[in-house]
Amino acid sequence: MKVSILGTGRWASCIAFCMDRNNYDVLMWEREHDEDSALFKTRKNQYVTLSNNVNFTHDINKAVNYGDVIIISILSQCLDNLVQRIKQVDGYQNKKYCIAMKGVEASTGRRLSEILIDGGIKRENIAVWVGPGHVQSITMGQPTNMIISAYNDKFAKNLVKSFERTNIVDITYSEDIIGTEFGAAAKNVIGIAAGILEGSNLEQKKGPLMPASVKEIGKFIDAMGGDPITASGLAFLGDFQATLFDHNSKNLTYGRSIIAKNSTDEKVLKELVDVHSVEGVKTAEALLKVKNRYNERVNNEMQIKMPITTAVHEIVSGKISPHEAGEYMSKKITEALYL
């Protein structure tokens, strides 16, 4: 099988690593930069080394036409711009796409698959691939489980068979693409919440954070037309170890850095991450936008509340000071437990 991967970032390189191990021919696309990435230039980055089965291009037309499946792995807020480029390729609507990224568009509240559909791609040709795992762990051979959802059952099941890497990445299938997409995006928000608790020396509150957030996001998914049980699956709860406890998580690190951003501690300063690469920041904004639109359409009894997501947004936007953030988050977790 031929696989196109749009993106050359950390997770894209992990996907290429897995496809390479499956002996698939891989073409990775990177947008034009003043300077190509290390992966583009050398087939290597700090995480992976790829074989000659993997090639690279800046030509979007070549990348879209190459693969039997096109895997997209970029920052979620950049997806609409990418789709506009894909639309310039003849026959792009009929290609098969797999979104291997997590997020909700902040400006519109659209799920990522909806961005592709709005761009003219047939919904039966769209799947999402999410779940727990960091490139550092997967490339070291530590096994994990992930999940694929799609609008077309046959397409999703074929991808599960094609992408599974025995004993490293076991992939299962879910029929609930709405819950899978929202759950995968929301876990990044909860990762920031966990980091805020850590930075505030309230790490014990991460225990209550887990059931509280499952309750909050389960009710949100239900209101959006998905299955609330999905919040207890791989896309959300199943990803908590990698997001709430593993310090490879950018969202967790960012949450800690909010509390310590004025620190002069050299170790803390080294941990600070680029906010633009922290998916949970924009996702919190987007989820609240979706929630508010929903609440405007229903009566008071049907309205949904998202105290943890709201707290994250208020803290990252500066409405709540770092000094108050930990205690404020702690109270909102308790509030979510009573939803």
C-alpha cells in the first residue's frame, strides 16, 4: 500500500515510522519553509530514523495523488488552510483521508472531519485516528491501543487492518465519530487542567479531575449527538495517562508553565512550550463556542455546563490569575462531579 502523510511534525514522523515498519511506501508532504525540517532533509529527527521507503515533497498535487490513503497530521487550527490547498488537486474529493490529529476549529467550532466535508471531500472517504501514545514511547517499542472512527464502517475496518502494528499499536474501531472527535480534542483541555493542578501543588486533585471530566465531556458528547459512553473509551479517558501524567505531554507542560511562567528557575524555563503547538488552548475556546450555540437553541432544563473547560479557558486567557488558578480549578472539578 502507498501512504501519503501531510505533515512532518512529531506525530507525523511517528506515523511514518509505523508505516515504514509495515513496509509501506510513504510520501511525506511538508509545506514550503525558508528551511526544510530535519526530517525532510535527512530522514531523521530526534525521535525516528526512516528508511528509503519514505520520500518527501513540497508538491501538494503529488502528495494527494500518491497515496491509497492520505493521512493528515498537522496543527488542527491549520487544517482549513490545508484543505484549501488540497482542493486545487483534480479528483481530491474521491481520495481517502485519515485525520490523525486532535482538535476543534476555534473560529467556527467545527470538528476536523466537518472541515474536510465542507471542503468537498466525500464523508464516506473520511476517518479519524486518535488515542493514547507519544512518539517517544511508541518508537521505543512500548505498546498502546488506539482507535479509528469513520462515517463508513467498511473504510474504518479496512484502515484498522492496514495500520495495525502488531504488539506496538493495537487499533480498534468505534462507530461514534462525533464522540471520538470531540473526546480526543477535549482530553487536551483536561491535560492543561492537570498541569495547572501540578503547578499549584494540588496534584492529588488529578484523581477527582478524571471522573469529573468524563462526566462533563460525556454530557457534552451526548448533547452533540454522540454516545456519552465514548468519553470512557480510548479517545478520552483512555488517553489520560499520556496527557495527564506523562511529561511528554505539551498540554500538561503548558498547564504547569502557566503557574510558573514568572519563575526564574532554569528547569522551569526550559519546560516552557510554544503556545501555538498546545492544542488544548484553542480547543477549550472552540468547545465553549459549540456549547454556547447549543444552549441558545434549547430550554433551560436541557442546557449543558462545562465548568472544567470554562476554567481552563478563563485561566489560559488571563481572566483568572496564576495565583488563583489552582484553587479555582479545584472548585470547578467539584462542580463538575455534581453535573
